[in-house]
Amino acid sequence: MQYRPKQVALVLETRFQEANQLIDGIAAFNRAHERWQLFVDSGERSTLDSEPLTQGTWNGVILGRHLPGFLARAAAQKLPCVEVADDPRRFDGVPKVRPDNLAIGRKAADHLLRQGFPSYGFCGFSNEHWSLQRRTGFVSRLKQSGKTCQIIETAFPANGPSHWSLDEEELLTAWVSRCPRPVAIFCCNDYRAAMLLGACGRAGLMVPTDVAILGTNNNPHICGLGPTPLSSVSLDLEHIGQIAAGVLLDLMGGKPPARSDQLVFSGEVIPRESSSIDALGDRQVSAAMQLIRKRATQGLRIDQICQHAHLSRSSLERRFRRLLGHSPQDMLRNEQLHHARCLLIQTDKKLPEIAEACGFEHPEHFCVVFKRITGMTPTGYRRQMKSASSP
């Protein structure tokens, strides 16, 4: 009997880079584990035509948008489907695999906090759930470090007028002009970051000296389009595509999914000029900051930082406060606590071990400093973060 490979439809809009990354991940899984015959419907035309369902053409579907009508027809034909739409809405019986937007926001905050900027902002869309979640993760992490956030959010029109971008840039220009400087701003995606970059140019603000910008999605065509290359949070959508393909394989084999809504984030910040501390205009302060980031957990002392920067303690303190709005000691503590938060979340190490790994001689001092800066005990922070990440 001739072998007939299973046919899987990928209903994904390939005009978006994110969809192509998902397809790359699905294809990689297929090469390693299966030999499906993949069909890419980039215009979602098949979702309007029931023939592929009733004729039994497909054995499974990975869907890039939440389309309840299509999913209802698929359910009637018992066709396995997996959604990869970055959308909280769900259809009963259809598992979802999507980015963990809270984690993305926290990752962005960690990156900018480590750069030592004195002020922070968020630029997003008020009518997109993924943007609101990224803002929530970003602001919550800033709050844990005692920082506040300037926020601008406007509605993104799905089919907006042609002049929307120009009107939006005028709003962003007025908003960023009012922000305290220097300020580090996290944007919900690279498109928004590019708009903010243009607004900074109109306002006569230098990037990153006056305004540091961090986008999301790491779209190379957008990040490299403007006069200043944009830093961005990579979402590692190939990994999400691989996971979605694995979930579909289980469904096609009759195995129910372990989770109905799987949130995934394994990406990293891709740093470029738009958020570089080297652009502060003070090489000695930049050198001090780089040393702090490298050796903060190794018992680094302020006098060693001064020696490395070839500055007296008073001069280093004055320059830090002028450029960054805080002291070298503040940055040293924030860097130590950044490492502590990672260990509290990612490991089961006991507090004395974490204190030592972060450069504190005594666990009691570590606990006092942690609570003073974050408002929580280390144990309370670990409990809260692990509870928030549990399915």
C-alpha cells in the first residue's frame, strides 16, 4: 500500500515576518519528527471555504488568527486544530500556543534597568491585549525596582486612515518632549519603536543620549530602517512554531494537550545603538557602568569602581547623578538584585546561597536590602513569581 503523508494546513499570513518565523519553526519540527505535507494558506482563503473540511483534504491545521466560525466547522468535522494567535480568546477544545507577553515586558525592563537609566516610559496600543500585557510586565518589574513609568497608549486602527501614522507621530512627538530626560522607553513592537524614533527626530531629541528606545519582535527590516538601529526583544517565534507542531502531532494521534493555553518565551534582547549606554557621552561613566555589570556579584566596592574609571568618588557620584539620576551605589545594588531575582525564580537555592552568589557577605543584609528596594522579602518574591508562572 502506497504511503500517503498527512496533510497539514498552515493558515498564516506570510506578509508578516512573525508568520514566516512560525513557519520556519513548524518546518524544522516536521523535518526532525514527521513528514507532513505542508500547505501554506497565506491569505486565509481556505477559512472561507468549507470544502477542505468536508472533503477530508486536511489532517490538521495550525491557525494564525482566532476565527470562531472556522473553528466551529473544524470541530464539527473533528479536524485537529492548534491556534498560534497572540490573542487571549479561546475556542473550546482548541489548544493555543502563544508568546508570554508578561515575560516579554519583564525582560525589557530588566535590560533597561541594567543600563541604569533614571526614567522610563512605555509606548503601546490601548486596544491590543498583547500590548497591554507587555506594558503590565514592564511596569511591574520597574515597580519592583522602585521606578515609575510614563505611558502613552492609543488605539491601533485595523483599517485606519492613510494619515493615521502622521497624526500618531505628532502625538508621540508631544508626549516624548514632555518626558524627563534621559529616558528609556519600551515599545510594544518594532513598528511602534520606529514611529517613536521618528518622533524623537521631529522633537530634536537624540537617540539614545536623550531617549533610549527598545522595540519588540526584532524585525530586521524595521530595526535597521531608521538613522539609529533599534534594539529589540526577540520573541523566538521559531520555538513557538515547533511547540505548536508538537501539540498538533499529539492531537492527530488522539492525545489531549497538557495545557489549553501555553505561554512561551525564550527570546533575548538584541542590543543595538538605540539603547546603548556607550552613547551617554561620558566614557568614564560608561566604563564604570560596564565594570558594575560585569563584577557586581563578586564583592565589587565603590573604591574599585572609582579606580577603574580614573575618577574620585565625588566626581564619579556627580557624573552618575547628572547623566543617570542615581549613584554608582544604586546601580551596584540594582545589579545585585537583578541577579538575585533571576536565582529566586529560576532555581531552588536557599537564601544564604543566593546572598553569597550576589555578593552579599551576610544573608540578613541581603534580605534587608532586597525588601528596601523591592518592597518584598526574597521569599515572598519567589512565592509570588512562581505562583504567577504556574499553569
